[in-house]
Amino acid sequence: MNNLIFATNNQNKVEEVRAVLGSRFNVITLKEAGIDIDIPEPHDTLQANATEKSKTIFEITKQNCFSEDTGLEVEALNGGPGVKSARYAGNARSFDDNIDKLLGKLQPFENKTARFRTVISLLLDEKEYFFEGICEGRIIAERKGVNGFGYDPVFVPTGSDKTFAEMDMAEKNKFSHRKKAMEKLINFLNGKN
């Protein structure tokens, strides 16, 4: 089985990725790899932040690895919070504070169209590859559901009447931006094997 280090400290993301990858690849978290760092995300694009994370981990481990950066892009907010999604309401990365800020900013707008976008950076044999996944949807005015993380309680994907937070993992993965990007990564890796 192929080992792949996932350059994240977010256990929710690790569980989502493992659910998609199954047993084909052994996904190793930073913690499992003995790496205890918080990698900065200083760039203004998802792709550049994903690259920053995967290159940082590759430099430390010299092992194949991947990272991702995900943003919520809201049409009425000119694509915001976008790359700043995790720290929208400050560096504390509070999901509730981020949602409160988002709902406050969206209040004057009728257009609640939004999308989640994930960009994966894979460093394989010292070459970098990118994979993108998008989930279109809309923001609702109040939280619903207790599953998931981040903006899941206020995001309803197109084709559903439930928020991501009202879905279990299998249901969420029918729509998930991260799953779409991961499937592209898996197809690429399977073609390499």
C-alpha cells in the first residue's frame, strides 16, 4: 500500500479524505508522521496556499505528500471569504464566529449563491500536480444540523434541501467539493500504479 502524508492538522478533513480513499492508500496525518507544526497560509489563492503546505512537508520528510486548501466563495461578497474562509472572523478560527460574520455580511443581499472550492497540491516524486473540486450551492439564514465543520450548517448544496451539517458523511460525499478533488487525485494515482 502506498503511503501519502496529508499536510493538515484538521482531523475532520482527514476523516473525509480517508472515507474517499478507502484502503487504496495509507493516509498519514502530520501527527502520525511526527510533525507538529502549523503551516502558514499567507497567500491570496487557494492553489498557492496548497503548494506552501505540501512543499513545507516535503522539505521536512522527503516523502510523497499532498495538501489542500478550501474556500467558501460567495457571489454577493465578490468571492469572499474565499482564501480567508478559516480565519474570516480572526485568527482564532472559530466556526461560529465565521458563520456569524458571514450571515451578517450577507444580510443586505438577496443573492445567497455560493460554492465551496478545494484545490489539492500533490507532490509525487518531486513533481507537483493540482486537482480542483467545486460544489455549487447557497447560504441559508440560520444554522441547521450538527454534523461536519466550518460553514456546513449554513451551506445547502445544489440538488439538496439539506445543509452539509444535516448530512452524514456518505450523503455529504455525493456533493462534496473535497471528494471531487480527491477523486481526481485518486484517478491520477491509479493511473501511476
